[in-house]
Amino acid sequence: MALAAFMIFEWVDLGFNLQDGHETSFYVVHGVLIAVNIILALVLGTVGVRAWKRGRP
């Protein structure tokens, strides 16, 4: 769950820090990377929460 939270924070922060002046392809590639990593983070977070809930008595 910590990894999922870190991934979301890191990629959203990167998205806001991208500066103007790059080619469109740069933004497309980084947009796809951000979207894929946020989806992976949500999947990892879901797996982590489910595992944590099952581990409780």
C-alpha cells in the first residue's frame, strides 16, 4: 500500500512539474506513463487493502 501511495504521489507530482517548451510527443509519452503507473498503483493498492483485511482475525 505504501508503494501504491508513493507511485501516485510521484507521478502526479511529475505531471504537474512538466514544463512547457517540449514537443507534443514528449507530453504524449509522459501522459501515457503517468496514466499506466497510476492504474498500476491503484491495482497494487487494491491488492494490498484486500490482503490486509484478510489478514485480520
